[in-house]
Amino acid sequence: MQITTPYYLIDEKKLLRNLEIIQRVRQLSGAKSVLALKCFSTWCVFDLMREYMDGTTSSSLYEARLGYEKFGKETHAYCVGYSEEDVIAVSKYADKIIFNSISQLKRYYDIVKPAKLGLRVNPGISHSHFDLADPARKFSRLGVVDKTELAKQIPLLSGLMFHYNCENDDIDAFSRQLDAIGDEYGDLLKELQWVSLGGGLYFTKEGYPIEQFSQKLADFAGKYGVQVYLEPGESAITGCGELVTKVVDLVHNEMDIAIVDASVEGHMLDLLIYRLSAKVDTEAGGYPYMVAGRSCLAGDVFGTFQFADKLEIGSEIRFADAAGYTMVKKNWFNGLQMPSIAVRRLDGTVEVIRKFDYTDFLNSLS
């Protein structure tokens, strides 16, 4: 099927591989998994994901509503800072409402007290390759630090959330951290019903010790008498999405540069934020090209890659891992054509879910 570029392509068979690992962890450990919508909110594949996951978790009112309406099952609501209007609205959708601070819990308790309530805790430890994404960085606003004050709130709560990882694929590091959390907060957990260990755990990575990971989770749950929740985002959809583009121009400035009909800033913003190079699905060869986007930003560059053949106008270039923290951040910078959204279903058929046009650009502004 020929689809006009640029477009995001989600492959359900690749997605299924991750979902089956998530289900395996659920079965072995008893831990539940809720999809982190901040990472991936493309609801055209929620029917498949729903079969393998327990619900969704959110970072805003709109995400909470999306999870409730499009995914169903459990709906966890968290936000760094709720307004009163947010809290009133989110209480219509959420099974669990998690506050970022004690002050927010106290301010809105009377409004939400019929719900199962939680607090985010900053345990002072973390695993992150980037300071930008480190929840325990210096002066972090994310979660409660003071355990003495936290303990006073336990009668108001049914659970706690510890979100302290970013792309942690080290089982030994995870185990040490979990032991530290148990040692420090186990007395409080024993008084509660559930604990969320957040996201950022790369347990769907090839070769990850699933049995060891699951046993660690099961032991923790049993020791403190809590239902454990995981919040996979990237782990749920890693490797299942591409941004498909075509070369629209070739220029030379000390090296060959291919300009494609998409943009890093507009369509793979996380690469720019974290100063990462894109991944290209191509065989390595003897033809090096810098591949750049067509926005006016000088640093709109996907990376430099070795191609097996010379590129031409119209050559297709596919950027891998274009689902997590990618589609949720796409934007209309420069008014560039927004990539369509397509899905390769389990039976191999490709379905174009959504195309964007000038009207969408117009309506995104005022």
C-alpha cells in the first residue's frame, strides 16, 4: 500500500511482542501494568493493548479522560499541579487520584475523598542517563521528600507512587533500589493497599531477566502486603513505530546532506531535547549522508548515517523508535505537513488511521 509521506507507522506484531512480555510479568509477579499515556497516547491500537494491560496512568486531566474513554479498565490520575477545576473533572474518570504534594492533597481532599488517593514520593534515589529526566535531581519538585510529614498523611491514603527511573535496564540496580525503598518506607507501605513503582523500567529489552524481575516484584508485594503497579510507557511500545519519510533535496556542504519531508523539531522532538541521533532502518554501506529535516531550524538534523546506495530525490528513509515520547510531542512548527498515522495490523494489512491537513493546522491556533 502506497502512503504519502511523511507518516508514522505502528506495527502491531512488534507491539504484541512487548505486550506479551508485560503479560508474562503480570502472571509471574502479580504486579499490574498501566500504560503511561505521557509516553504513548495513540488510541487506535488500544484495543490490542487492552488485552494485555490493566489500564492507564496519566499526567493531566486530558490524559485521564482519554484513558477512561478510549482504554477503559483502571484509570490512574496524576498531575504535578492540579487546579481545582482539574480535580473536580478528573474525579469523574479516575479510580485512583495521585497527588504530587501534601499541600495539594490537603487542599483538595474534601473534593476527592471518596476516591482511592495516593501521594508521589521522592525517595532521593533514581536511575537516569539524563539530568533533564532525573526525578531525584537537585531541587526536584516531583514528590514528597519529608518522610515524617508523609507518615502523617497515611490515614488519608490508599497507596504511594515512587517514579524514580528512566530507561533502567539494569536488574541489579533495580533490585538495590527496591530494597532501599522497602527499608525506608516499608513501615508505611504495610498500612496501605497499593504501591506504584512508576515507569522507566526497560524490562522488555532483549535478554532482560524476566523471571528474576518478576520474583523481585512478587517478594516485595508479599513482604509489605501491597498490590504493585508498574507504569510501562516506552517498554510497552519500544521498537514498534517508525517515521517514514522521503528525500526532497540533496545538498553538499563539505559532506552530502539529504533533506527529508519531515522535521526533528516537529516530528521527533525528543531527539532534539536530549541531543540524540535518530535510528535508521537501513543496511550500513559506503555512502555517508547527514539526514536533516526541512524546518528552518539550523540544528534540525536526524543524524549522519551510512547508506548502502546513493540517495536520490524520492528515496525513502525510515526512522525507527518513533512511537514513545514522539507522537505525543508532534507539533506544527513552521506549519509543516503533519505526518499521517498508519497501523500495520496483526493480519499484515496497513490501515491509514488519520491524515492531517491545513484545517488541522488552522484549528490548532486562533
